[in-house]
Amino acid sequence: MNQNIIKRVAFVALLTNTILAGFKVFVGILFNSMAVLADGIDTSTDILTSTVVLISTKISAKPPDETHPYGHQKSENIGAKIVSFVIFYAGVSLLIESIKRLVTGNYFVITSFIPLLITIVSLIGKTFLFIIEYKTGKKYNSASMLAEALNMRNDILLSTLVFLGVFFNKLGIPWMDPVVGVIMSGIIIKVAFEIFTENVYDLMDGLKPEDMWIYNTIFNSCKECDGVYNPHKVRVRKIGNLYDIDMDIEVSPHLTVSKAHDLTLCLKKKILSKTDRIFDVVIHVEPIGNLEKEPFGLGEKNEKINDDFSNNSINNNPGN
């Protein structure tokens, strides 16, 4: 259901951008406006990015299979990367052309009100797309949709700059048109870098700072299961918008395998009760006092964890 909503929003964006791009490119060429033409080219790239969102969303909806046991959700991150490269290319191209026009003095006074009107229409259309894409991306934690929303936010600013450039051009300041082109290209390049870095974490199995709350959720859950000690080597990664958890715990060495298994079920149930964004929880059981060097993952070496579990010892809680 979520994927269907994302696909519908992406299709609306694709259709709207196609109409806007066609009008802006036509008007920009007809009236020799570098700013309007640049805005049209930028919107043309949005057609490609919306297509990428549609394709990546369709792929991510596929269930796990033999070659992709963790599913296909990361296709959205790959889609967002493609979006960033397309936007970067468009920004650099516009920067080169705008500087060329400024250096050569190849700019014109715009006499018609049509370029001004098309920038207003573009501003309204882009604002509409940003609102629906941002809300949808946030609600369903879609990386590619959020990347597209950031691009729309960028386009709102660009359309505003284009409006100002055309407006000042009509007041008799023709060089404002390519100047706006230079400013626009700089903003486009900046957004491309933001989208690129935004998705580095997920593709490298890392977590953004705003995702670190999941560790507190895990450790608090451990304290709610009597007999679970020293959670360590806790590693969390994102698979789409879900968290995949891998961790070790210690239990009394006197427990049967069945009792130890019950503790892992308790812990998993506690974690799942606190959030619906869990892909899987894998728990490895060790006897209390098992000394191992943990080169990765969070655990009792973390100062906060030492405080939380300082009273949990084999003497005070010998297990069953």
C-alpha cells in the first residue's frame, strides 16, 4: 500500500514536471531568456529523477529472494544517488553557460510578459510538488522521495530567482538574466551534494545521528528481561526504512538451551513492542563472564552501558 502511494505521487510529479519543462524551455528559447531556459533545463532533469523514483520504488517493493535475502529496499538509496548525479551535471552545465554569457555580453532585454508569467506558474507548481513529496517521503521513510522533495524545494528557490531575474531584465538590466543563471547553478550543485551525502550512511550500513535512538531502545529492552546481561557487539544498520539488529548478550551458564532461547524471545519481543521499524533481530547468546575483545559494535565498554548494567552481576542475578 505504501509503495502504491509513493508511485502515485511520483507519477503526479512526473506529469507536472513534463508540462512545466516543455513550457519553460519553449519560452526561454523564444524570448532569449537564459534564466527561464535554465529553469526549463533543470525541470527537464526532474522528469528523469521522477522516473528514477518510480523505478526504484517498484524495485524496492519486491520481496526478498535467493540473491537478495535482505530484500530490495536499498534500490531507493541507489535511485537517490542517481538523482544527485543528474542534478550535479545540470548545475555544472548551467554554470558554464551562464558565465559564458556574462563574459561575452550575450544577453538580451526581454520585452514580453510571457516569461514572467511562466515563472509564476512554475513557482506554484513546484510548491505543490514539494508539499506532497515531502509529506509522503517523511510519512513512509522513502529516501528517493525525500531526495526528490529536496530537489523540489531547490526548484522553488530557483523559480523565485528566475522571476527576479526576468523582472529586473524587463526594468532594463539585461545582465541580471545570466547572473541569476550563475546563482541558480550554484544552488543546484549544493543540493546535489546534499542528496549524495544523505544516502552515504545507508549504503555503507551506517546510521545517521538522528537514528541513534535505536540503541537506547535496545539497551532499555535488555533491562526489562530478567536474566539478560551485558549486551555487547550491538550493531544496527538500515534496510530501507527498517532497522536490522545484530547483538550479543550474556546469560547464566547454568541455563538450559531452552531457557536461554526464551530470554532471546523475550528481548526480541520487548524491542518489537517499542517500534514497528524493525527488519530483524539476531541475538547471539554467551555465558556470563565470557571475555572477548569486541572490535566493533556498542556494548558495556560504552560508559552509559556500564552505568545501566553496573548492578547486574552473576552474584546478584545468578539466573535460573
